Amino acid sequence: MPETDDHPHEECGIVGAFVPGESVARTTFFGLFALQHRGQESAGIATSEGDKINLKAKMGLVSQVFREETLAALPGHLGIGHTRYSTMGGSKEYNAQPLLAEGQRGQIAVGHNGNVINASDLRVEMAEEFGSSFEKTSDTEVIAELFAKAPGADWFEVSAYAMRRLKGAYSLAIMTKDQLIAVRDPLGIRPLCLGTLNGGYVVASETAALDNLGAEFVRELEHGETLVIDKNGIQSKVWSGARSAHAMCVFEQIYFARPDSILNGELAYETRQRLGAEVFREHPVDADIVVGIPDSSTPHAVGLAAAAKIPYTEAIIRNRYVGRTFIQPDQRSRAQGVQTKFNPMRGVIEGKKLLVVDDSIVRSTTITRVIKMLRRAGAAEVHVRVASPPIKSTCHFGVDMATLSELIAANKTVDEITEYIGADSLAYLSVEGLLRAVRAPKNAYCTGCFTGDYPIPVQLEMNKMGFEAAPAD
Ligand SMILES: O=P(O)(O)OC[C@H]1O[C@H](OP(=O)(O)OP(=O)(O)O)[C@H](O)[C@@H]1O
Ligand SMILES: NC(=O)CC[C@H](N)C(=O)O
Ligand code: SF4
Ligand SMILES: [Mg+2]
């Protein structure tokens, strides 16, 4: 059945492990556990002892889907895992990853982070070329089918073939019964990194997952790179067609990735401190204390406070057991979520001029409620600084943040937003300031949702439920 409600989502988390002599189901589980923030709809693990792929993928959090018994039923030294937020295809068990596909090289399992924008065309083409039929409704099924059916003498040729045909974002963890394959798309939109563990290898969306496993971080994958890991060791090839420009999602730096992950060679925590410092340099204001909106804006607020030489103070305490509001299923529960999530401390706030920092404003649900809360707690003035530019366009590459009509900055000017959220002043970081803070030239990042300028051409708005409404057969 087609879903009509809007799902504001993040991304997905992927893990892969090849550790001879070890049972990697637990490794994969703990890797996914560290990546839970990237997707909370479903979780799955596939493993192999070398003879066949065992799979378990269900709706729910990593810790809800897997127990000791389920992990024990997933034997093998080779495995991949996935935690999903849907960007194409409904939030349904049949779309839970890893997905299996069958081809001339046997069975494969695929875990995908990203969004492929030409999946619809590929379904039609592949039905003709390979006789493919599609039972699920995500773009990942198309990727899995392509890797299973593509011609090629080895996985590098297969991957190069797939890279020529896929348009969009795809960081992939793929396994056969005896090989682990990791792929980062030619633009490097989503992160993917490599580590070593107990004589074997681990790949993961973020370095924080490697830290969690006690693995040693080796490096981030290149854009257009394919890794093949098996009993003979590791081999790597970068697709010759990969462009020189990187287009990593700049929102990973601002909000999505964990602050303790290394992205493009730098700790996200430090990059976020620079984002905060930069917005203050662009838009200084007098205040008594700097307040972050927990959790994700803390590093930005700390960096801003240091640049402003105004004390950073915790004024809002967060209930740790409430999830990210960005990712609740509808507007009503999102609004409720903000109330349950925060408690302002009157003793800290009363009579003070506050400089409130958030990493981003999407719909403005969070900031509007927080300002009301702070005023009720006796704030004398509330000045807001946002450590990223206004979000004016939607994402086509794996972040389902909101529809165009819901994005406040797509529909109102900064002055109108200031009034709407009830702030004494509001200022956003400029796109130039953003690029300065991430220390990158313009073409090194995708900034599409801020600038409308995407690394590859996109349609006006994508139809997430396209395959649900009219499945191709
Ligand atoms: O304008 P909105 O639609 O409210 O969305 C923006 C908010 O969403 C995110 O926080 P979230 O609460 O999701 O997670 P966090 O606790 O990690 O900051 C982000 O950090 C902003 O605070
Ligand atoms: N957020 C993601 O990376 C989602 C992966 C894929 N597009 C899906 O919807 O399943
Ligand atoms: S459009 Fe925005 S969220 Fe999407 S990949 Fe580009 S920078 Fe990231
Ligand atoms: Mg937040």
C-alpha cells in the first residue's frame, strides 16, 4: 500500500567485516549499534562461513532486532550490516537491508547508504537487458540486481560497469559467500571508511564505528573506489571515470555524522566548532551567555562561545531517552518530542541575554519551541545564530529532510523567520562561511540543499514512493 505520510529521515549506516577465525555477527552488531543515529527504521545483518549467506533483517532498532540467539544463528567470519532510514521505497520489512540478489557470480547481499536518482530508468532498462524483475520498492534493490547481473571478469569490472550506470549517492557494503566488497560512489557523497581488526578488515559509514569496535582506522575510501577483501587480502581500484571533484554531503559535517567521526580527514567535532565560530564572526551580537540546543549543536556552540569570548553555558537539559526530533514520523509527534526532550533551567536563564546556537533549522519546530521555553524561563533577550545556511532545497542523495513546502527557509525570508520563531535576532552562516569552516573549495562538497546547486542534475522533487504506487514488472 502506498504511504502518504511524510517521513523526515536521515540516512543509513553500513558495516562490513572480514575477520578470519572470528565470528563477525557480534562485530557487525556493535558496528551498527554505533551507527544507530544514521537510521532507526530497520536493521539487518548477513554473514557467511564461506558456503552460503545467512540473513536476518527486520523493522526496529539494532538492539530490538538482534539478541544473543539471533546473533548465534548468524555464523561466519564474513558479514555486512545495515541500519535504514528510507529515502526511496516505504519503511517496510521487505525493504529492510541487506538485500539479496542472484546472478552469474552467485548470491550477493547488499547494504546501501545513499540514494540513486535514476533507479526508475534502470528498472526498465534492466528488465529488458537482464530479464530482471523487481519485488521490492527501493533503489537499493536496483543496485543489488545491477551488481548481481552486471558483466565483468572480476568485482572491479562489475563495479566500474555499475558506476557508469548508477547516478546519485551510494556507499555500499556487498558480500558474496566468501568476499567482502566495499564501494564509494564516484562523487563520494556518503562517507565510508576502512579499518583493520584482529588480522582482518572492517568497513563502516563512520570512523566512530571503528573506534567502537577497537578497530584501527586506516583511511576513508576514495570517491569511485572499490575494495575487494577475501582470504588473499585486500585489493583496491579507483574507477577511471571518477571525476576530480569530490561532492561529499556537507550536511554530514554540519549534523548527520557523529561529532567523534573523522570526515574528509578532520574530526567533525572540530569542524563544527569552526562553523560556530564562523557564524559569530559574520554576525556578532552582544549576549551574557552562549547556549547550545542539545545534542548536536553543542560543538558549534562551544566554538562560537570561544570566538565570541562569551561563556558557554548549559541552559537546557535534554532527556537522553528521547530520539532526534528530526526523525519522528509526523509533525505532531515531532512537536511533542521537542517538549518531552528539553527542560530549560530558570536559575541559569532568568534575566540573561541569550545567544542560542543550533546547527540547522529545517522546519523550525525545534527552535520555535525552544525560544518559547527560554522566554517562559525568564530570558531577557534571545538571539539565534545558525551554524549553517538557510535550507532552501530538498536532498536527492540520501537525506529525506522535508518536502519543499515544509522547509521554512524555502518559504520565508530571514526577517519573516525571525518573527515566526519569536527571536530578538536571527542570523545564518553564509555559504562562503560554510566553505571556509569546512576548509574546502566550492566543488569539494555537495551544498545542494543550501544552494540548489547539486553535483549532478536532479528533478525538482523526488518521489520517494514512486515504486510503491506503481511497481514496475
Ligand atoms: O527545524 P527542525 O525541523 O526542528 O529541525 C532542526 C533540528 O533538528 C536537528 O535536531 P534533532 O532534534 O533532530 O537532533 P539532535 O538532538 O541531534 O540535535 C537539528 O540539530 C536541529 O536542532
Ligand atoms: N538513507 C539511505 O541511505 C537509504 C538507502 C536507500 N535509498 C533506501 O531507501 O533504502
Ligand atoms: S543536498 Fe544537502 S543533505 Fe543532500 S547530499 Fe547535498 S548537502 Fe547533503
Ligand atoms: Mg538539534
